[in-house]
Amino acid sequence: MAKVKYYYDSETLSYRKIRRKKRTTVKYALAFMLSSALFAFTIVIGGSYFFESPKERELSRELENMELQYDLLNKRMDDAIAVLQNIEERDNAIYRLYFEANPIPEEQRRAGFGGINRYKKFEGFDNSALIRESNKRLDILEKAIVVQSKSLDEISILAKDKEKFLEAIPAIQPVNNENLTRMASGYGYRTDPFTKVRKFHYGMDFTAPRGTPIYASGDGIIKRADNSASGYGKHIRIDHGYGYVSLYAHLYKYNVRINQRVKRGDLIGFIGSTGRSEAPHLHYEVFKDGERINPINFYYGNLSAAEFSDLLKKASLENQSLD
């Protein structure tokens, strides 16, 4: 039952009932309904700005996690780029330089991708710039790794070839020092033992007893082992490749045959005095691209610094050769 309300009438000094008109009641009712609707609307719509639904919270966490993962990805790419740059610097400044290969230009290592927009699919999102740049950096990093990988493959091939080259060079003295009687004559002008005329001596003479072992000064293939060359007597020629040939003359006998492959340090023959020779010794020559060169420049393989210095002094003396 509705409550009855009164008001005090000062003229009659008594209380009277408040009689509300139907129009006023309707007006109050409409006002109450309208304010309730407005309040509900404010709570629903306005609250959505201040209060997240479970689904919105889940999506928000996923977005934050994605941003964190992209940030971590960029940091890892920074570390990978730093490591790769260190490898690239060593590749250009050491490896490629040592093996006489041209350095790879920076623009080739860091080149992007031309043509169509590869990153258009990442546009239109809240974090488009982050996603696009991350993918772009990743693509450039992958391409730089491919370039570096190919460079290292090339260096590997050059290293193997360099190793073969270093093994092939006639780089040791063909007669052991302990077996030498003396270093008789070096490369340069010397007195001919038969004509007594001063002429150019194109090799080095190592004096040692007959039968002293002679060793291959580098890897190669035996191209000659005969006595048909004028003045050399029984002699051996080894083709080392790369334009190098070594010659061993006045041998007593051979320990190899034609077309045999030999390694540096292999026993190939024995000292004698065949051909145009005054006494048992080895006449040793080195050719590069068909031209005779001074063999003393190739003894770094089995001589110490002191031994090489002593040999250099003896070889520079202008004395009489033995052939």
C-alpha cells in the first residue's frame, strides 16, 4: 500500500494530505525510467573503457606477449649481427687477404630486396612498423649469412689449394746437413772446373760421399730419370705443379721411376759423379715457369735460421764449381 504523505498548512494550523495529480505521477515515473536507462547505458558503455572483459584481457596479454617476443627477437638479431660482423671482418681482413681473394663489398653483404613490396602483408595492424622492420632485418641477416657461407666455402677451396701449393713448392734442402762434406758452390758466377773460365752457375752444388741419399724437395711427379741431358749425367726432374720444377744431377743411381708421384722428403736417388762432374756431389736446380731461379730461397722447410745464414754465406762465395 502506498504511503500517505502530508504537508503542514500554516493558515489552518493543521496537516493536510498531499494529493498528487496523475500527470505529475506519470512525469516522475518517466523521469525515473529515463534516468535509470541513462545510468545503465553509462555503466555498460562507459564501463567498457575502464573494465576489460575476460576475452579482452586475454587478447591484451597476447598482444603484450607478442611485443615482448618481437623485442627479444630484435635483441637476438642484434647479437647475431654483431657475431656475423666479426666473422665478416676476419673474412675480409685475414682469410680472403691471405688466400689472395678479393674482399666482399659491404653493400653486397647488406643488400636488401628490390622489386615488389615484400612486407605489404604486415601493414594495417597496430604494430605494423615493429613487425615489418623485424622481418626486414631478419631477411637481410639471412642473406648476409648466405653470402658469408658461400665466402667460407670459397676460402675452404682456396685453403685446400694453398695447402697443396705449400706442399708442392721445393722447400727443403735435398741433402741432409749431417751428410754434407761441404757446400761447394752456390748460384751465380763461378769458375768452371774444366775450362777455368768464369761463367754463370745456375744451381747449387752439395758435396757428399758417393751413395749419400737425395730427397725430393717438394711434392710432385717424376718427369725425367735418365742420363740423356748433356752434362747432367744421371739426373731426375720433378714437376711440382704451379710452374715449379726441381732438377737433381750427377746421380749414382735412381730410387724412382718416370711418372711416379713423390712427397716432400721421399728418397729419390743417391749422390754420384756421372756426367760433367769433377767429384761426387749433387747439382741442384729450381725452375719457375721455365726460368732458373736461386734454390737458396726455398730452404725454409728444414733449416734453422742459423743454418740458413751459414749456408747463405757459403753459397755467396765466388769459388770453383764442381760441374
